[in-house]
Amino acid sequence: MFILKKIISPLLMPTTIVAALLTISVVMLWLHQRQKAAKIFITISCLLFMLLSYGVLSSWPLEKLENAYQPLDVKTAGADNIKWVVVLAGGDDESVVRLVEGIRIYRCLSGAKLLVSGGKVYASLSEPSSEKMAGLAVALGVKSSDIVQENLSRDTQDEARILRP
């Protein structure tokens, strides 16, 4: 299922869909079939590509999700009961942003541990995401004895299953 997800997900991305529309259009033009339909496909594809490439329009749908929640106020969150700050891996840039927020929360909690999660998505990667995040956390001043790594997971579903206990 994991490999199937990794194959299908990129195919459903807007850029891939636009590229497929353009390819179909060019094939239709070269085969001299339905030239009017091909021109319509090319026009739609180019418009979609421009709209999706424009920063404001491409980030607008995610803005509501990203800004839906305020940063955690540790003082009002019952800090006495929080013993773990869990940072799940994402893409490289996303993992760094998550890690910085995790370190901010960790620093507000006495006696807490920072758990960084994320294994190798592909065997060819040099090191698991959790090792990269742990190294960065140490570089940012977190004691290595306060860092716990989970490096077996390949996606969020694995992380949830492994970290639950």
C-alpha cells in the first residue's frame, strides 16, 4: 500500500494533471485530429498552469489550514502533565519548521523529552529524517539526552501506529 501511495499521489498533483492535458493536446495537434479541441485543451492547460503557478492563488487554499490554530500556549495547556513533545517528519523544509516549534514547546516544559519521528522513506536515502532532526535539535541547543528518535516509520500512518504505545 505504501508504494502504491507514493506512485499515485504525484499523479494527482495539479502540475502532473496540467502536463498530461498539454501532452494530450500536443498529440492531438500532431495527429491532425480534432484540432479545435486540441487548441481548447492547450488554452485551458496554459491558463491552469499560470493560475496554479501564481503564488497567491496556489497558497490560498492552504492558508486557512495553516493559520487555523494559534501556536500552543504552554502555560494554559496544563504543562504539568506534558512529558513528551512529538515532532513528526515532513519534507525537509516542513520538518525544520515543525522541529523549531517543537523545540520552542520543549523549552517551556521542565523534564520533557523531545521525540523526533521519521525513518527512511526510500532505502536510497542516506539517513532517516529523525536523525537529521535530532542533529539539528542538538545544534539548536537541545541536550542529546532529552532527544528520543523513532526511525522505523515511512509515513504518518506508520508514525501514529509506532508512537501510540
